[in-house]
Amino acid sequence: DMDVADLNGDGLDDLLVANGSGSTLNVLLVDDGNRSTGLSFNVLTVNVSSNYPMALTCAAITDWDGDTDLDAVVGVDVVSESVEDKYQVILDIATNSPTSGPSFDIPMYQIGNTDVADAPSCVDGTHAADGLNVVAWGFVGGTTYGRLHRTDPNRATLQDLGSLGGSKVTTIELRDLDVDGGDGIIDLM
């Protein structure tokens, strides 16, 4: 999974890529120094730590802490079905020293009488480049079993937004959809 935004303020869109089979994010910063040979990327690799084997399932760019240095939120699928999966915030993603921010455990999903892990399947956050007039709004995530969650820097846990009845959430978009410039309230698609 990946997301696109100008991560380093040079006016060019950069890429954030979650490496699904591992525990790393790649930050690809566009380097347009020599346009005669085409665009190239400066690649930063960010390790996401966990006490268990895991895979990163999704990634989004957000301004978690409102400091204008863009951050990331990633979905972490822990290999063990008995351990809660989570969303992990990584602060200052395009710097030489990104740091782990808070993580948010995804509650177990119940199938019959059995609790199973519910892997994050997609996530979206907000930042000024989205054209949304919000600061430190947080993110919304979807799961394999169709649940939607939201959180922000003022919460310690995920807020349950509802369920799609067990169907996997494949895409989330946060936008102000209202006509004539919107109403300033973020809508979830």
C-alpha cells in the first residue's frame, strides 16, 4: 500500500510505501536535480518495531501532531491470531530521524465464540496538502472484518465508527465533499 504527498516541502509529490511482507516503510523523496535524465528518488527506509513477527498492510500520510512535519500511520498485522493487530504512528517520516509515535490496538473480532485478530486493511489521514483546513485531526482505518475506527491525538484508544457486516474495507478517503468549498467537516468515503 502507498500514499502520496509532498513530504519535504519542495513542491513535488513523494511516496510512502508499506512493504507488505516486512516491517519497513520506504519513503521515496523525488529528486528532480537532473531533469534531462528523468526523475529519481532519494530513498529512506524506516523500520517499524514490534514484539512479534508482522507485516505492514497499509500506510497513510498525516500530520498527527500538528507541527507541519508530516507523519505516517501504518497498519500492522501481527502474525499471531491471538495478538491484537494495530495502527502505528511514525512521527516526522521524511526526516533523518523519524520516531515511533503512539500505537492503537485493534480490538479482537468475534467469530462465534472465538476471538480473532482483525488486520488493518486500509487507512487515511489528513494534512494541509489535502486542502482540508484541519490540524492534528488523526486518521480513520478499516479492517479485514469490515470495522471502521478513528482516533486523534487526544484519544488513547480507537473510536468505533461502525461495521460493514464482516466485509473487508478496501479503501478509505477523507474529504470535504459538500458543495461550494465544503462545510469544513471531513466526510468519510
